[in-house]
Amino acid sequence: MHRRDVRGNRFIDKAVEQPVIDQLLKAALHAPSVGFSQPWEFVVIRDREIRQQVKDSFDWANDAAQPVFGDRKEQYARLKLEGILESAVNIAVFYRPSPGPVLGQTAMEEVGLYSVVCAIQNMWLMARALNIGLGWVSILDADRVCRILNAPSGLRLVAYLCIGYTDGFLSQPELELLEWEKRREWESVIRYDRY
């Protein structure tokens, strides 16, 4: 209930020590994965020039997204949706498909990706337990980020994470506080036995 998506306007200028990054990665590596496939790979990015290139990709994708929101595009333009340069470190999270069959993945191929998302959630929860901010940037050209990071072909970018110390955690998700969306009520999402 206290996990939050932290954006650039919340990060403070303080380095995140390598042992802390190691704790986040260790939490990720202990996530559940279908067939114990562990299909994740991580790139820890501290280099400012690389991060600027990723930020440029965000800016391009963000500008392209604004018209999609119609009469809310001005409100969208005011949102701070990333912290690529403001955070202390970035971590790109990739999915590496198995070259052979994976136990439990033969009927639902997408569960390999879901395993990577479980690793990300583990990182997020560990970050919050350590009072470290973590933000997921999804407004990116994934192919461009793969080229920037020189990712081997066949890998798929699942998440680009911004990590750093923060000036505090909001009491509610920021988009809820800004009334971008409302929290869905229990009764609207829970069913028993069938729809």
C-alpha cells in the first residue's frame, strides 16, 4: 500500500551506493518465474551521456503521446513522467526468451514476460523497504533504447527504471492525487466463480 512510482520532481541529489543496488537486484533475482526460467537481464546505467540519449528517446515519445489525450493534452504536458537524469541510477530490465521449451510456458507464451514483471515488482517493494524511490518509465522507443544500450538481438526491453533517494513518498499515488484517474472500487474488479 505504500509503494509509489517516483518521478524526477521527487528525487534528491544523493548517490545510491552499490550495496543498495545489489539488494534491489538480489530481490529481483529471487522473484518467481514460470518453469524457474529466470528470463531476466539487467543493465545498470550510471553514465550521464547514455542516460541523456535515453532521455532524448523519452522526449520524442512523450511529445508524440500528447495529442492522444485530446482535451487533456495540456494537463498531460504538465505531468513529470520520468526521472532519467534526476535519479542517481537507471536500470534497464530485459526479457530473454528461452531457446527451448519452458515448463509452464507452452500454452501461454506471455508468462515469460510476466516473470520479468514479477522481478520488477520485487525490486520496487525492496526499494520502498529501503526508502529508495523507484520510477518506471514506459514512454520510450524500446528499439531505440535497445540500440543505445547495445542490447543483443532477441532481448526485449520490459522496463526502464529510475532509482534514487527521494524527498519523501506521497500518501497516495500521484496520478490519483492529481485526479488523472480514480482508484477502482473493490466491487468493480472482484468476481467470484465467474463473471
